[in-house]
Amino acid sequence: MSPETNKTILRLEQQIKSLQKEFDDFAYAVSHDVKAPLRHILSAAEFLKANGYEGLSDDSKKLIDIMVRGSHDIQHMMEHLVSYSKIKLDAGGFVDVDLKAVLEKVCDLLRDEIQNANAQINVEDIPVVFGHEGTLTRVFYNLIENAIKFSKDGVEPVIRISSKTYEGGYKICVADNGVGVKPALEDKIFMMFHTLNPGDARHEGIGLPECKKIMQGHGGKIYLDHTYKDGTQFILEFKGEEPSANT
């Protein structure tokens, strides 16, 4: 590697660190500065709901309900924002990660959801990768949880995790038989606070943006497979040599 290339890499690393610090400061400021006034609004709305609510007109009741629900939604969004800002990856802490063990842990964490949906998780030969076990666990947790959430009505979820090599690295495929992603949402699903069900606060979060940030921290990427038509398939792409597979 030439001295000029080294200088370029160092400069880019410094720029990334600077941008990360700016984002961290922004997330903290939003959380800290908004928290107090939001708490006052929520307290006032809850007081009105607990005192004389039944004597109000239907329109007044509706406005108070909107205030309470909206305040809780903003609180959740701030929590997600702070959580997202705290994702840090230090390559110096990377180790060999057994993805089969990671998936066993994820399935254990999601045991209730899997049993309630009668979901089937099929894990094929998958590699041992060099990375951060905790954050990769979070990636697979998010993807499998989403696959269960967005299953078709009356259809038991089937989730398949497989791997394949390609020139320059390898891919982990996470496929399901769920509702799929509408074309209009394909460019938005990795953006903060977007969901497959717009307007449904239960499903608004940072799961996929979190996955994207974690994969970028591993020198890879995550994207939607547009050719998959039986539900949804996400591809986790890692650069590097062909991995060793679990059998």
C-alpha cells in the first residue's frame, strides 16, 4: 500500500470519527433537550385524562388521546435514536464468530414469538465470520423478528438462512414467506423510523437501519433481494476469503 493511500485512509477514518461524534452529540441533544418539555406535555395530558375526562366532548377526548399517544411515540423514537447512536464497532475487538451459535441464541431469545407464530427456522450450512458477536446477534434478531411480525395472515412463517460464496467474499441469505416489501417502500426500509406498515407505531423502530450500520461496520452491506418473489429475502454481504462452513 502506497504512502498516499495510507494518508487517504487515515483522512477518511478521521472524517468518519468526526461525523460519528457530530451524530452522537446531535442524538444526545435531541434526547436531553426534548425530554423535559415532552414530559410536561405528557403529564398535562395524563392529568386531563385522569380528571374530568368523562365529562369532556368526544372531540376533546380525541385530542387528549392523541396527545398521550403521540408523546409516548416520540419518547420511543428518542430511545431508538439514542440506541442507534451507541452502536460502535472496533475492528480491534473482532473475533471468529460462529453464526450457527449466534442463530441458536437468537432463536432462544425469540422462543415465545417463534412458538406463538408456529414459525419454522431452517438453518443451512453457514460460515464462521470475523466480526463482533454481539452486534451480529442483533442483526439476525432484527431480521428474524421482522420475518415473524410481517408474516401472511393464516400462513405459518418459514424462515430460511443460507450462505453462498461470490467473487471477493460471501453472502448470508435470510429469506421468509411473508408479505414481502411493496416496491414503493424498497428505498425507505433502511431509513430511520420507516416501517412496512406506515402509521402503525408498534412496528416503528430502527431494526433495519441498525442492521445496515452494523454491516457497514463489518466492511460489508445488507440489501433487499429484488429477484425474490416468495416473501422477503435480505442479503448480508461480507468481503473476504471463502469462509469455513459449519456442518
